[in-house]
Amino acid sequence: LLNAWTSIGEQHQCRVGKAHLKVFVTGGAGYIGSHVVVELVKHGYEVVIFDNFSNASSNVPTALSELCGVQITVTSGDLRDASALECVFSDHSIDAVMHFAGLKSVAESVADPLMYYDNNVLGSLQLCKSMRKYDVKRLVFSSSATVYGDPISVPIREDAPAVNPTNPYGMTKVICEKMVLDLCRSDPSFSAGILRYFNPVGAHPSGLIGEDPKGQPANLMPLLTNAAADPTAVLKIYGCDYPTKDGTGVRDYIHVCDLAAGHVAALNRCSTDSQHFIANLGTGNGFSVLEVIRAFEQACGIKIAYQIAPRRPGDVAICYADTSYATEFLNWRAEKTLKDMCLDSWRWQEQNSLLGSHM
Ligand code: NAD
Ligand code: UD1
């Protein structure tokens, strides 16, 4: 399994001489959080994961320990459970928090908005209260480009209106962003980085961790790899009449490992001079659905059967980031190509189906 990932020795070297700050990672067994854990350990941080495994596999802790070359501390618990948080904050001397835990399906949030407000908003509120109680003053928060709703223009800058998302999931992000910023304003010693992700795809090059949702995937890349794995499957392209280069929707796909590196850069900024900041994490490039399909076919040598379907309600035509702020302020930029994203997504899919279900 590790044939494509040979740098564990390098990671050990990386750890030498780095400060041993302890980072509490909520949702650290999930897709993005697990990749960030690998990056944190690589940079010498100690990690404590907190996750209720509502959307994560029980195999992730073992895979992470294997990838990181150290045992990762994992606590199973729900963010809304004050006593569960209390246990972790009192047992560990936490220096900073990275907050990934949350529900993220747009369609599900439309069908059951209260579940989303309950989990995402109350969970974040409880976390902030515990941080205040235990005097933990550094936070990196997962937000989403969904806060921009239907953008007025692209590329999207961080100062574009971000108050009118088209769905309840997006509104939970707007509310949590506001809560975190208010907390920063009320306490000058509290520092937070709010990161707005564009379209995270791909997987760790080892194939050991990747996106492993419970239930049916709804996003393009997992549906594309499913279609590649199943010769009877036909990928639906939602709309070919958008005002874009080829009529299909355009998005800013970013490799999850680049995204993970952006988080470590953000954490470093939180711990120095900047009290609060909001940064887009994307590549700054927009690719259409047809371009993604062609890139996948070329990279993986597999033909994808597709058909044009009606537009998906709530979709926007074009969404991609202005990344200049992240480049300058975080001294970070995405490096992986669309080909890398396709190859790593496919490797994950292949190893995942060979291993059977990750659930
Ligand atoms: P994910 O579902 O893979 O990971 C979230 C993790 O949080 C899961 O492991 C889940 O079990 C856990 N969790 C959920 N609610 C919890 C609770 N109440 N208490 C404890 N654990 C809980 O999702 P992801 O793709 O890794 O997303 C991470 C964060 O990034 C989320 O906040 C999401 O909204 C945000 N985000 C994701 C994307 C994306 O495309 N994946 C885009 C923009 C923003
Ligand atoms: C969706 C969410 C967004 C979330 C993001 C990443 C919506 C409205 N938005 O964004 O909040 O942050 O996922 O999790 O759901 N497509 C197809 N066929 C498919 C699937 C998708 O043509 O089977 C197209 C879509 O129309 C879109 C593009 O592919 O143009 C990307 O879709 P998707 O991966 O679902 O991401 P977003 O819609 O950008």
C-alpha cells in the first residue's frame, strides 16, 4: 500500500527540532481533517483528534498512525457534548484548535435545516466556550466558498459579499464565521484564521486516506471515479447551457494535500502577529465539468460515459478564487495539478474498492 508514499522517513526528520505544540483537531477523522493531521505531524505538531465518526471510518486512526509514524490520540465524542469536550481540554494542554467537525451536504441541509444548525452552529458554539474556559486562544476554522452564494464576479476576493448563501449549510458557515470574528473582537488575545475552501478533491498519494462519505456521494470527483470503476455507470453533467467556455459549470478544484498545507500556514499566522483573517483556499483556476472529465480520461486512461442532464438546482455557473491574499499573507500556494487530483482520486477509489468498504 505504501509504494506510492515513501517519505515516512522524511517526516521523522521533519519533526526533529520543531516545537511540540499540541493541536486539537475536531473532525480529524474526516476527509480534510485527516489530511491536515498528516501535515501537522510532518511539521512537528502533536495532535489530538476529536470526532463522533458520524461521517468517518473507524479505520482512519490506524491509517493515520501508519502514515505519520506515531500513534495519534483519538477521542470519540460529539462537539455538542460539553462534558466530552471538558474531558479532552482538562486531560491535554491544548495550544490551538483546528475545527473541521460539521455536516457538509447541501441537499441534506435543505431537507433538514435544523439538524445543520444544531450540529454546525451549536457544535461550534460549544467548542468556543470550552476554548474560552481553558484559555485556548488560537483557532483555524473550516469555512467554504459556499458563503459567497452566487458570486457577482470572478475571481472571488475575500471582501466579496459573503452573507447570502443559497442553502442552510452555507448559512451555518456564515453564522460561525461571524461568531468567531465577534469572539476575536471581544478578546484581543484570541486569534483566528477563517479559511474558505473552494472544491477540495484528491486523496493522499499513499491511497491510505481519502474521502470516504457515508451514503451516496453528490460531488463531481467521487461520482467521476465511481463512473470509472463501474462500466455500467453514466455520469450526469448537470447543464451544458451555462455562460462558460463549453456550457458546463466551472469550479476551482484544489488538491486536499495542498489544502492541508494551507492550514499549517494559517496556523503559523494565527500564532504570530495577526489577530484574525479570512483567506480563500483555492488554486485560482477554473475548470469546466467537461475539462475535468477529459483530464481524468487522459490521466487514468479510462473512458467515462456521460450524458447531459438538466441543471442542478442551486448550482452557480462559475466559481473560482482570487488567491492573491493567501499567497501573500500565508506565503502559501496550491501546487498540484488537475492531473494529480485525478490520479490521486482514482488511486484512492481503486484501493478503497480493493479493500472493500471503509465503513
Ligand atoms: P467530513 O464529513 O469528511 O469530515 C467532518 C468530520 O466531522 C467527520 O469525520 C464527522 O464524523 C465529524 N463530525 C461531524 N459532526 C460532528 C460533531 N458534532 N462532533 C464531532 N465530530 C463531528 O467533511 P470534510 O470534507 O472533511 O469537511 C471538513 C470541514 O470542511 C467541514 O466543516 C466542511 O463543512 C468544510 N468544508 C468542506 C468542503 C468539502 O468539499 N469537503 C468544502 C468547504 C468546506
Ligand atoms: C458543492 C456545494 C458546496 C460545497 C462543495 C464541496 C452545492 C450547491 N454546493 O459545490 O457548498 O462546498 O460541493 O463539497 O451543492 N456536477 C455534474 N455532475 C455531477 C456532480 C456535479 O455535472 O454528478 C457539476 C456541478 O453542476 C458543478 C460541478 O460539477 O458544476 C462541481 O459540482 P460539486 O462537486 O457538487 O461541487 P459544487 O457544486 O461546486
